Amino acid sequence: MESIIWPENLLNDRNKAIRELLRGREFTNQLGVMLSGPLPADGSVSAEDLVMKIMGSFSNTISILDSSESDEVSQIPASSRRLDSPCRDGRKSEDSGQSSKTSAAYKDRRGCYKRRKTSHTSIKLTPNLIDDGHAWRKYGQKVILNARHPRNYFRCTHKFDQGCQATKQVQMTENEPAMHKTTYHGFHTCKNLLKAPQIILDSTHPATDSSYLLCFDSDRIEKSSDRSLYPHLAKQEHKQNFHMSDYHMSPDLTTIDSPGPMTVLSPGSDHGDVISSGVYSCTASTHSSFGMDLMGSVDFADDDVFQFAF
DNA sequence: CGTATTTGACCGGT
DNA sequence: ACCGGTCAAATACG
């Protein structure tokens, strides 16, 4: 008797589907950058919102297909799986004072959660904490090796009632002035946007002379199968590849009204082109009153930390 | 009293 | 074995 779980043709179809979705997501991303020019007259439904929804749909489908590959448990929705999982309780160590690491209750937790697979990520560096308009629930904090500040872990509040898979990590950077580095994983699929994103002003934070708020969209291309879709990425170290879009800035750090996308144009490149270190000309187009042209340089500093100097 | 945060243990990838 | 991401009981909060 055979034990074929994924017949070869099904596996091929699955890979084809993922490839197509990756293509579609990339095209949507490029469309989003292109749409940053003309904006809708009224604030009905912005093109960016639509693009973000489409991107979210693609990303979620990809991750669903991706995680079903070697994991049959994931076919059960995450929200319902938790409830009757054998690992949801039976773990207690501090009140009795005795170690229970060898008890059977611990072993039952094995395999009760999956680690996040590669999903869309974007990184923001901000001098202040940002209220991005979504409801987040903190679920962890870790001391990171060789980092002075701990990393904080957040998930969407509506992970369980709406199955929203968005998460973010927030960590203070080492360099001076200290910045809040926020890494977003995945897209929100919940429909509970509270308000427009805004900077949370910290009264203890001195009004800085430098004024910038950064957002880099980074699509990490790590699988070799994905690389064929991004031939221009294959030549470089993946950590140096960033799509720049969804780029917000505020001239004085006190307001950021209706942030819109900012397009980065490097000489001789198209919208959404992959950039690397160098000097780039930026054109900002936002809903707000300030539309500006900026010159800046992009430096890729130590792992994942990059700066944009004006 | 329901919801959010804290915090140490567990787990999986490397 | 180590490190970082996640879980969940205890605790804090409104």
C-alpha cells in the first residue's frame, strides 16, 4: 500500500500556483508604486487601501499554500486548533516549586505551534513610537544577543476572532539618536482599522533636529525557487534588496496627516526598482499639503539597519 | 470581572 | 547547544 501524500502532479500544480501568486503579488506591488501619483479626489477608498488588500490576499494565500506543504495540521484553522489542542494547558512550574519538565503534560505541547514561514515584511524606523491605527496585543519580550534593548512581540488583537495573522516586532536601535525599529510581518486581514496612523509624541523625547520617518518594504527572497522570479535579485545579497514604497515622512515630527506613498527614483531606474546603497532622488506625493522633492542617500548599515540622511 | 501585559518556559531552526 | 519566536499562567489594569 502506498503512502503518497502529495502526488507529483499535485505538487507541481501547487508550486505553479505559488509561483503565479508570487508574480501577482509583485505586480500588485509595482502597481501600488505607480498609483502613488494621481490620487482620488475624495477620500472614499484610496488606491493604496485596495492595493494593500490585494497584497494581503496574495500573501495570505501564499502562506497558506506554503505551510500546507509538509504540515497536515495546518489544514485546521489556527483559531479552532488551539481550543482542543492538548497543549493548551497543563504547564505550571512556579507555584509548586518543583520542576515538572519531565511530566507528560510538557511533551504534549510539542508541535502545538508553527513558526512563521517567510512572509511579507516591512521595516520602519521612527524616532517615536507609532500608532499605526491597528489594535495590537503584546505577547512576548526577549533579550536579544548583543543588543542593548529587548525586542517586543505583538500580534493583531483580532488574531482569534478574525484570524488576522499580522504581527510586528519593536526594538530600540543602538545608534544615536535611538530609533524605534518596527518590523511588520504579513498583512492585516481584519477590518478593524481604528484610525489614521499617527506618531505618538513622547514628551520625554526632545524635539529632534533631524526629521524623518522611514518605511522600507522589504521582500526577502530566500528560497531558490523564488529566485527565478526575481532574476535581478539573484545577483546580490538578499539583505541589500529593498523595494521602496509606502514611504512616509513628516517635516517636523509633530504631524503626519494622511500619509501617502513616496516613490524613490534612482537615476535610470523605474518605479519599484530594487535599490542598493547610493544617492537617490525622492519624490513625495501624499494626501497632505506637503509634496516635496528630497535628495537623500541610502546606507545599509549593520544587519537590517539602514539610514536615510537628508 | 473582563481584557491587556508581564514573564519564564517551551519549541523549532540552525 | 544556542538563540529567538511563541505560549500561557500569573498579574496588572480599568
